[in-house]
Amino acid sequence: AYRFLDKTIMKEGIDSIFHELNRQMSTWDMESEISMFNRQNSSEPFFLSKQFMTVLKNGEKIIRETRGSFDYTIYTLLKLWGFGPEANDPARIPDDVAISKALNHIGIEKLKIGEDNIVKNDPKLKLDLSAIAKGFAVDQAFEWLKRYGYNDIFIEIGGEIRSSGMNHNRTNWRVGIDLPSPHLNPGKTISSIIELNNSAIATSGDYRNFLEEGGVLRAHIIDPRDGYPADNNIISVSVLAPDCLTADAYATALSVLD
């Protein structure tokens, strides 16, 4: 028989999931597994938690399927463009030479993924999971609730959503997609409504976070294939998928495609 949880226990359980994933995958935590791996300048095997390995293995498939438009080896480029914990001055736009040098240390072929460890083929390779870890966190919380017998579930973290069952009106869950405009607050103007049927959705956009260079706005989403901000007239992408990790990564990938 399933034992349903009171709100306090549920909150503590889900918070513990997020805390553990943060301990593994946050580049803002200098003692996290990912930060320690990024600091390692050798080709010695680096052993990781099971969840971390799951994200890397699933992410590798998406990197190859998208031909590198999604790539979690992008850390060096993000730093160069002013994003992340070690970011350069965001007001200082990198030149072509600096971008070319950064690209030399990016690419899934520079990372060997084993069963429970990873190895740098390039000692300067660094990882950033910000385009996939949030979706995975949603999935982990979702599966945790499922194990306790919950079927009607709706979980959202910063625009990443996974659902199952029905809402309190006994209809499918519905999600409003914001009209992509930097002048509107989230939820102010809805451009479309998506009905979820035991699925996940993630939205990626550059209309609220951008760089300015000479009066020209540049997207904060960096294309890992050429090292420059996406310049394709796409301001928002929403992806439906069976799980949130997949939706999260593909939303980022599609944001940089022409």
C-alpha cells in the first residue's frame, strides 16, 4: 500500500533531492563534483555519482543527435562571454582569436565517458550542465513522487515542467507559454496554451537575458559549434518530450539552429 506524505515531509524530500543534485552538478558550488572535475588538469579517471553519470550519458546522445548544437562541454565559452561563476566581464565582448582558442577545448570527443567515471582527453576541458541539469532535477522529483504513489503530478522549476495524470478539475494539465518580450513580466501575456498528457515541456529563450554590443543585442545562448551568440531570429523555443531532461536539452539545441 502507498503511504501519502504530508506537505512538510514532501517538501523536505524534494529539497533533499535538489540539494544532492546541486552538490553534484552546480558550477557555482566550488566543492561540487563538477567543480572539482573542472579543476582537474590531468587525464586520470574522475569517478562520479550515479545521477551525474546518467545526465552525462543521456546528454552525450543528445549532443550527437543535435550534431553539437547542444553541448555540455561549453563551459570555457560561457566563461569567455561573461556567464557562470568564473565569468569574464560581460560588457567586454571577446574577439575572434579568443573565441577560436576557447573552441579548441570544446567538444564531446574530448571527453571519455566510462561506466562510473570520466576522463579528460584535453586537460583544459570543462563541463557546464546548466542546459540539462534543471530538467533532470524535475525528472528526479517527479519519479520520487511516483514512488510514493502519486499519479496526478505537476512539477515546475524555472520554466521546466513535467506532469502526469490530471489537475483538480479532472482535466489534462495546461501550460501557458509567455509571449516572448523583454518588456513583459512572466505570465503577463500568454501567446499559446499547451495541454500536457503525461509529458514534459521546457522553454528556452534569449529575450530576457542578453548582451549589448554597440547598440546591438546579442543572445545569451551561445552556439557551441562556432562560439558566438545565436543569431537566427529565434527568440523562444518550447519542446514537448516524454521527460524533462530531454525537453531541456533540446530546447537549448533548437535555440541555436538556423
